[in-house]
Amino acid sequence: MPPELVLQEGVRLSATTPSGTVSVTAGQGYARTYEWNGCSLAASMMARSQRWYGAMGLYDPAGAGPLGLLLGRVFGCNGISRTVVEEAQVHFATQSAAERWIAHRTRLPFETVWSNDGLLLAWGVSPGRQQLNVDLWQICIAGLRPAQLRGARDDMVQVTRVAGDGKLRQECASVGAEAMVGVR
């Protein structure tokens, strides 16, 4: 089963929060670059082989190991050298289920913003672990992007093409009821 991605190749999503702006740029295939506060890191993304809390996307668990942590102190940016990141679609049967999920996400210790059409980005840095945390989600309701979500801030989420041409985002995947999630 192919991953259910958010961004098309050559597209950058930028989200502004009280902690600053973070950008995710989709390169070829699963290549992703993350930029924040004058720093930049590339992620070693992998496709999930099965759903993880309903998502079937890409992730990088920052498996740098001891040597990577040591080298990260030299080659990182402001003490951050690892990416713990995810990109995926998340599917709901109803708008109320999606909004409950968003409410749950905003209680986590990351800056979170979302748009009316369902782009949600949560991010933060964990200096003690030398890591950048970014979760990028496309919320899909009954197989489509939503038109309006409570608390959305369209002015805080920008999607632009930086290379090539075509659509900016992937369409919501067609999934069965077993893939739809709620708050856990």
C-alpha cells in the first residue's frame, strides 16, 4: 500500500506560530527538508508499512545513534541535529470527529496551527534530545478536504511551489471505515 502523503514534489509548506516559522519542503520521492529559525535539516523519511494511529504516511524516527548524536553537536544547527518528523493524511467520518482530534493535538507540547482545508502542522524543538519535531497532517473528512474547521488560521499556513509545476497537494486517499480515526 503506498503512503498517503500531503505535499507534492517541489512544494513548500510554511506555518507560523508564536515560536517562529517552520517550513517543510518536499523533494523527490520521500525527501523532505525542514527549516526553522535560520536552521535547516534534511530528513531520512521512510514509508510506513502499516497504519500508525490511522496514518499511512512517512516518518523519520531520528535513529541517529551515539555517533550521530556526537556528530550532530558539530554539524547540527543551534544544538539541533535530528529530525523526529511525520507526514500523513488522517481520515475521519465526520467533521466533529476531526475537530475532537484537533483539540487533542493542541493539548500536546508543540506549537500547532491548521487551515480551514485541513492542513495541520505541529512543531517544536527538544534541545536535550537535539531534535526537531514536526508533524504535518492533511485532515480528510469522508474522503475530502474540509471547507471550514473551528479555530483554523489560514493566514498562518502557506503552501507554495518552489520547483516544477502542477498541483500543490495530494488528494485525500480513498479509505475504508477501518482507517478512520477518532481521539484515542
